[in-house]
Amino acid sequence: MGEERRRFGTIRKRESGRYQVRYRGLDGLMRSAPETFARKSEAERYLTLIESQMIRGEWIDPDRAKISVTDYAERWIVQRPKLRPRTVALYEWTLRKHITPYIGGIELGRLDTPIVRQWRSDLLADGVSISGAAKAYRLLRAVLMTAVNEDELIRRNPCRIPGADQEKAAERPVLNLAQVFALADAVPARYRALILVTTFGCLRWGEAAALQRQDLDLEVGSVSVRRQLTEVRGAGLAFGPPKSRAGRRRVSLPKSVVSAVRAHLAEFVDDDDEALVFTGDTGKPMWRGNFNNLVSWRDTVAAIGVPGLHFHDLRHTGNTIAAQTGPSTRDLMARMGHDSPQAAMIYQHATAEADRAIADAVQKAIKAEQKKAKKEAERGIVKPAKKGKRKRDETGDPEAA
């Protein structure tokens, strides 16, 4: 069929009856539309759109978007600055497990919202949890956002599915003060201070496991969080920076906890400033799974009346107890080391006096609970755990909070 030349581009009717469009890009090379058109008017509108994009400086070379989703995502992960090893491993696993098998071979330029919607539907149909699908969706959206804003490979992010990035966090138990101390007394003596510091210092597992003697100021009654210990699939344990700038912080401890830490240091920690505060019997850094085995975690938490308690719930408990003392949002967020731009700003302006006030208020609550416990000891009363939703970090991942 003949080719119709126009002021901009050409239109050719194929033997199938559909119309093919070609035009010259800003680099002087000829391009073809990614698909043919059923009507000539549709082909004409396409050429008009391309020409207007070039005039406005908004045209994106479609040839640059011919890289596959997997290839681009792999490059994106490698080139992300300051990603923690555990985060890299998580992204690589998510890409390999939930993205590549479904849409990994599709070119970026051909990826659209219906494809993304079908991909998410397929994940859920294949048994992936809502939480897992949400994590995969957020990763894909972040990758494609870079393709739009930084690399200018595509004009619009196709991840536009309302609610696809949301996951429902299961309600997690919040211990009362009596249960916190019951748990601390139930584990072997070597790990008693770990329970108390993690809870009342609002620390993550990795932050507590990475503490060194030099991070403790027992005269002031504080702990400095400078790094964390992460578990990387296939690589082992690795020390790294906190998960965000706000995570690097100094937290005041109640006096009762400081006394427990003094006893712990005297019995279990070397005098070297760089000695780890919390270790296994061999003095080496602890894996979380090994710790669970060392303290018979499942049986121990069941014995104090909170079956199903996770170690991370201690941080959640500490956050809740601190919040109940009435601090401002600014001071509470700084204490928690919440990782978001807003939390980082809050951390910079939080004062040591306000943080000390939180610890002192918690100490008062501890004393009151201890007095009450003595009176109720003969009656054998154990209060049930409260239920509450676990705090999430700004990425939406509760296990990272």
C-alpha cells in the first residue's frame, strides 16, 4: 500500500487494513509507533501528539525504554546509594520472586496500568499475601518512578492502583510493665538487660545487638545508637549504619534499667570499649534465631501470658509506654528513631531534657507497678496483654519500624 507523506511523519495503510505511523526523532532517526491503528484519524492524532511533545520539549525517545523491567530493576538496585545490605537482599529477593517471573521480560515502554493491575491480581491468585504483594508493588513503583523522574525513559508511572501499596499489619501485643519484668526475669540472666534495654530504650533488634560498651553512659543513664547488626541472606551478619539519619540517636534509660545494665556489664562484658554489650555464651554477635533458641522464646512468652509475642514487640511496647507518659510528638519520634524526612527534622530539634523527662516518667510508672505487684503477689494476678497495631516505618514495612 502507498505511504502518505505529511508535514510531520508518514502514514501507510498495510494490507491488513490497519495504519502504520513513522516519524523522524530529534536525533534524525526514523521511528515507528509501537502499534498500528484501526483508523487513519487515530494515526493522525498520534502524529499530532508526538509533534506537540517535541515542540514542548517533552518527547521521550521510545527506543530508550526498550530495556526490560528486570534488567532496569537490577541496575536500579545496584545504583541506589546507601542501601543497607539487608535491604539490597530483600529487594533482590522480591524482584526475583514476585516481579521477574510475571512481568520481568516486558519492556518499560510497554508496561501500562492494566498490565500492573493484572500482575498484582496474579500475585494474589498464586497465594502471595496482601503484605507480600504490597511490598512488591512498592518496589516496582519506586523503580519506575526513577525511570520517569531521573532517567526520563517513560512519561508516566503505570503503578496507579489505589490501595495496592497498603498492607494490613496484624495486631501485636503490648506488654504491661509487670509482664516486661516477668519476661526479663524468665530469660537466662545473660539476656535480662537485653530485654529491658530493648523495651525501655525503644530499640530495634539490630540496634541492641550492635551496642558496644562505649555506647553506654551509665553516669547520665543513656545509650547511643550509632549502628546496627543486620542479617543478610547468604552473607551472614554485617554491621552497618542505622536505617536512617533519625536512627542515629541518644536515648535516656529509666534508673531501674541502668541498674540492670551495670550488673550485666560487670558479669558478662569485657572491659574493652569496643566489646559488644549483648552476645551469646561464646561472646560473638547473636543471630536473632539463635537468641530465640537460647531463651526458649516461644515457651517463655507463653509462660508469662503472651503467646505469639515477637521480639520486635518489645520495641512496640516501649514506644507505647513512652507515649503514655504524655511527651510531644517531636520528642517521642526522636526517641523512637523514626525514619522519615519529618522524623529526621524532629530528631534534630528534640532536646535531651525532654528525652530525660520521658525516662524519668517511665521510672515513676515502674516504681508504682512494682509496689502494686508486691501487694498482688499473694493473689497471683497477671494482667492480660493489651492489643494494638504495630507501628510502621514510613515505607510501610512494619518489620522495619
